[in-house]
Amino acid sequence: MSAAELLREAIRALVAHRFRSLLTVSSITLGAFSIVLMSSLAGSGLTTLIRDVEELGGARILIFAPKTPEREAARAAEARPLGVRDRDHLAQVLPHVEAMAMYTTLDRREVQAADGTRARADVVAADAGFFGALGMVLARGRFLSADDDRLRSRVCVVAHELAQSLWGGDAVGRWLVVDGERYLVVGQLAALSHWDIDFGFEWNEFVALPFLTAADTRPEVVAGAALQVRTTHVRHNDVVKRVANAVLIERRGDVDDFQIWDFNAFMAKFHQLFSLMQLVVGMLASVALVVGGIGVMNMMLVSVSERTREIGLKKALGAAPGAITRQFLAEAVTLSGAGGGLGVVAGVV
């Protein structure tokens, strides 16, 4: 019997028991659907994270942050936070650097428009390189400039949703009160979608003040300052780290009161984590497929039991045991193939 004839016979036998066949196909469909859907969700989570991080520089990002010195002698001395002079010196000596920014994320606090409208927003003390280093897009006005820092200007840039909450749209030229101090809004950012990346502030609900302006009245700005560097290529990360480490140690009198975070290692760990997650999710979802397979086995067992007369008649007419086995195997393959195909299509959709 040819494959086409086997398939026709299998379909005819399955149609004769429509309801039972439908239930079995449904169980296989559910199992295949679960595997495809759950694995896809885990994979899409990793893809989304990688895409958002790559927009900011991805594995090329290095962050220099303050920490408690490890050596006793250094801890006894007064640690010196990373400052503007460190940033300016590194900007002159570091090779393979594409962008650099210094900023401090402050607590979420209440801000107020001139008409009394209030909202809560994260406050960030940032230099002129902050917006370019973090891939921010301007909707109206301008970014903060180096002159704003140098002159200690009372200006600010607001994020998209904060502008919508306080002014319903265009915020440029409005006045904003932060901690009792008035700032002129000179820029408004376009909406950002980096919802899965935490840099210490909400991407669409923050206000950025000039770094030195904020530092004049807020000591925590200097104490908590972080320096973010984006290299030209990930292979240059180690070179930049070695040079920066040597320069900062020398400038700080051999006090190791800073740490360097390399996003290349961070991304590698995330790849491992999501790969493991996909494996675990796939194994859990495959339980439904195993249950469907048991359903196919039970159905075929019942089918063989019900058709003993048919099997005996075929044997009496000279049918070989292998031919009878192939007929039932064709029915099982038809059930599994139909259910698996429908599940994969549904999962992809």
C-alpha cells in the first residue's frame, strides 16, 4: 500500500470517530501551541532588552560609580567622589571614546508648574553630554549646554509625560519649581520606550537640571555622581577600562574609591539567563505535549481494541502484520501531524 493510500485510509478511519479524533488533535495542538508561545515570549523578551540596550550603546557602555575603598588606609582617609575635573581629564586622555556623560539621579520628588499644577518626577543632575550618551531625542527647544553648567543657569529639560502632566503639551518657556527653586524649561524630550532598562529614573517622567547648578545646593549630587562612557567598539572596552583605572588611581592618590561596570559582561550574563529561561519554559510547556502524546496512545489502543474483527479479517485475506502496523501508525502520525501543525501555526500567529 502506498503512502497516499495509507493516508486516505487513516483519514477515513479518523473521520469515522470524529469527536474522539477532535479531542486528541486538540490535546496535541495545545501542547505544540504552549511550546511555541512560551519559547517565543522568552525570546522576544531578550530581543527587546538587547534592542533597547543597543540603542544606548549596548555592550560598549562603561559606568564609573563611587564605592567604599577596599584598603584600610584608604578607608581611613576621606574618599573623593568622581567630579567634573575627573570627567574633563578623562575626556582628554581616554582613547576609543564615542560619548561621555556625568550625572546623578536624585530621589523622586514633587515638582510644580507656575499655575500650581503638581506632579511627581525623578530629578537628574546632568551635564551637557547626558542626553547624547543615553540616546535621548529632543521634541522641542534645546538640550542643556556646557554654558548652562558653567554659568549655573536656572534652566531644565523635562521628559515627555511630565510635560503632558503639567502643561498638556508644549513645556518650553514655562517655569518649573523643584525643591522651592524656579527653573526655566528650555527643552522637552520626545517619548522614550526604554521601559525595561533602569538607569535610576523613569525615562518619561524626569526633569534634568544642570549638574553644577544642582550641586551648588545639593551635596548628594557630587557624592553620588556617576560617569558613563560609550566606547567606539566593544573590543576597546578593556583598553578604556585599563587607562581610566590607571588615571583615576593616580589622580586620587592610590585610593580605590570607584568601581567600573562593563555592560559587555552584563549582556553576556543576560544571554545566559534568557537562554536558560527559554529552556526551562520549553520544558514546562512540553508537559502539555507529553499529555497530548499519551492521548494519542490511548486513542490508538482503544482503536485497536475496537477493530479486532477488522484486523482478523485482513489477516485472513493475507495482509502482513507489518501492513496492519503501518495502517495504525499512519493514523497516529496523521493525528500528531495535524495537531502539531495547528499548534505551531497558532503559536506563531
